[in-house]
Amino acid sequence: MLSKYSQGSRYKRDRTNIKIYDEEIAKARFSPETLASVPMVHDIQPGLNQARRKLTPVLPASTTFDIPVSYERTATGFPCVFGLLPDRKKSTYQQLFQELKDVAVSMNRIWKSDRIISDFETSLIPAIFAEFPQTLHKGCYFHHIQSIYRRIQNLGLATVYSEDEEIRTCCRKLMALAFLPLDKVESSFYNLRGIVNSRVKELLHQLFLYHDDYWMNKVPLEMWNVHGIQHRTNNSCEGFHNRLNRRMEQARANIWSFIRCIVNEETRYQHSYNQINTGAQPRLQSNGPVLQQYARDIAQQLDECTNFRASNGWFDRFRTRYNIQFRPICGEARAVDPSTVDDWKGRLHSIIEHYDPCNIFNMDETSLFYKLMPDRSLVIDRNDFRGGKRSKDRYTVMLCSNMLGSEKLKPVVIGKYAKPRCFKNIDMKKLPVQWFSNRTAWMNSKIFTEWLQDLDVSMRKQRRHVLMFLDNAPVHPQDIQLENIKLKFFPPNTTAVIQPMDQGIIRAFKAHYRRYLVKHTIANATVAMTADDINVTALDAVYWIDAA
């Protein structure tokens, strides 16, 4: 059973009550005669505690107790079950499932799940199979790779994994077995173990034994195989558990505090659910100054003579009390019409059904501030760190890859100059990128048409017919005459959701580029007095773009 409040949390709560009482007395503006008759806070504290105890049931002395009516159910009966279990034994899980089945029968329903996603707890797997033999039981893919990586750490291979590309690739292939068709997993594992060289085989010998013993024999293959499955993890449930722990605000809350917390959670979710169903407008973005001014307005409405200032200190305490966090506003996904996206997804299969995955391509452009360093730095204590002007030198980079990721076309880089000084005596055709130029360093229809026609010639020589997905930007003409490339444009204003390159590929590319830029800065830090003394040329950027 959950224990009582900790001494520290009780002290904090009591101090809060005292502060509120003193603030209310100050606001009342009593006359000296009236104030003399108002009891001190320590005089009424026992009475307040007694009233609180009357409202809160007595803590149970055993695991069998009656729950008062006011604590029996949530506001509207949201379909969610919390099980407070004494242990993680198979019999305990089976008893929980039987209780839930009995509840379903009392509601004239049959509890029969089509699919259950869980972690790979050894006692939970046989319990689910015993109680739900017809249900598809899948393991969480995140927990699967987490277990493999923890084994890598336990074997002392964490440093080798991070520094040795060959070891890291082999381990990632091991983690990626779950994506293969079920009938190819076993043969692929033994093939992987057989084709690695002797050095890798020796270093990963214990890891291969662990994977063979546990994942290939003890855990059913179909449980951790996620081939063709859309929902592969239970991260949403794990995220809810994390939020619930923060909402409890106590390390050792008692049973009544726990019930009050889940009642409040149900109310919040029901509120959000009703807003979505009624088509409520998206919430406005809020920041510190907006909330502080809003608090001042409320205080002014309650008391015109108030001296409440909504200071930064008050705002910090307000954020801590209600678990409010600042998050960056990014992307354009909120402006996308869901019905347009659903319609596109419904038509997508018929669009690509006649093309091999290796012949389905996607391209997108992005701007790259190729000299821009991180805008934060570590400083000692409170020393100020002043920077100069941030670099605005920019290239436009176009990335193009096929559906499998097995064929990445040469990146297209657009700069302002046809041949920068650092390209002197260099054959432009031998660069790892395709270099174009114009006055603004942006993509235009002339460059795009030239690149696309060259690609069409290349595909014609290879006798390949490819499908190219792209957005409908004005610089992408739709009337280009091509023989071996078919262009398919995304619906307007939907690329934030359905453009593959925008789903993390471009972000990963920029992160890798930034890593090369930082390495270059570190390598030259010993001879440079300031960051401005470190030179980054267009040629450096070109090779980093190719490597990223």
C-alpha cells in the first residue's frame, strides 16, 4: 500500500497555507480593532488540519478496504484502468485480467482485444497468452532495441559502439532484424553472424550468443517482429505514465491522493476530447510576457487597488507549481487540413503500385547557413559571453533519394557565384555535388528544369522509369516534358505532414553537417584568436554536405 506524505512535502504544504492566510489577511485591510480579534495562523492551524482530515478518508491498514462513494469513479467514466499490483507475478496478472473480464460481463460486454502491445516482461507474456489466446500480442520495438543496447553496455562495448563504425553498423543491423519479414529473420541473423570479419565476430561474440539465446529462442519471433505494423511501440502509454508521475507531485503519495490525481486527469482528457469533437480552434501560443500581463489583468479585475505585479519570480513559481514548460514553436503541421492528408494517403497505394520501391524518388530543397555556429556557449559562473554578428552566408541544398534509401542522388548546391575562388584549378564535374549559381542562391525554375532533364537522360540510359514526388512550389514547373520520369506533386499546404524529406531526413542532414563544422572549429581553435578567425570555404561546405 502507498505510504503517507513525506515530511518535506507536508512542510512545504503547511508553509504554503500559512503564506496564503497571511496574504488574505493583508488584502482584507481590517481596522486595528478588527485585526486584533483575528486569530493568528498557528491558532487556527489545528482546526484547518482537522477539517482536512474530515474530508480525507482514513488511510487503510491493509490491502482490503472500502472506497468511499466520492472516490469510486471519475466524472464521466473514461475507459481507463489503473492496476495497483503487489508484484509482477504471472498469477497476479491473471487475477487482474479475470477481474477486468468480470467487470466487462457486469456491463454486458465481452473484453476481447484484437492486439496487445507491452514490454517483454517474462511473467506478463505467458499471462496474456493464457487469458487471451486469440489475441495478437506484440512487444514494444523501443523496449526491444533498448534491451539490446543495455546488453551492449553491460558487455563493456559502449565505447567501441560509439567509436567503431563497423561495430556500430553490425549492432544496428542486429536491431533492425525486427523490420524484416518474419520468415527471413532467422536466416538473416545467422547470415549476419557468419559474414562479419573475425575482429567483429570476436568483439560481439557474447552479444550474438545473447541474441541467439534470448531473442531467437526464448521470446517468440512473431512477438518482436514489427514488419508491416503501423503501431510498433507503447511510447504513448509510457509518456502518459511519465506525465502522471509529474502530476502526483509527491514521491510517496497515499491512495486517496492517487485517486484524486487520476480523477483530475480524466477531467482534463475529457475536456480536450470535447474540444476536439466540437471543432474548437487551435490554442494560441503563450509565452511569459503574455501570461504575466493576463495575470495582472485578472488581479486588476478582482481588486482595482492591488499592487500585484506578476514579477518574473512569481511567474517562475507559477510555472513550477503547474508544471508549465517552454517549448519552441516549430513546423507548419497545425495548418494542414487532415481530410486532405487522409485523401492523399488513400490514393497513395494506387499511385505507386506499378513502380518498384527503388524507382520511387522524393526531393526537397532546404536553406543551409553553412558558416553558422551554435548560438550557445559554456561560460564560467556568471561571466558574460558576447558574440559578434551571426553569419548569414547561405546555400540552397536540394536532396533527393529513393524510397528504400539505397540510392541517394548527388546533392544540388546553389550558391551566389558560378565558381568561388576556392574552386580554382578544380574540375567542377568532379565535385561530390552538383553546383549551380544565381544572384539570390535560391532555387529557380531554370535550375530545376536543367537538373530534372539531366536526370531524365540518365534514367533513360539505365532504362528505368521512375516516379518523383515533390511539392508544388512555383519553381517546380508542372509542364516539363520528360520521358522516363513521372512527376507527382503533393497537395498544396500539406508538405509538413506528408513530405518524406520533412519527416526528419533534412533535420538529420543538418545535424550531421553541424557536427563537421564543429569538428573543423575545434581543429583550428589552437591557432585562432576568435571564432571569426576560423575560415570556412565553399569547398569545405561542399564536402561536408556530401558527407552529411
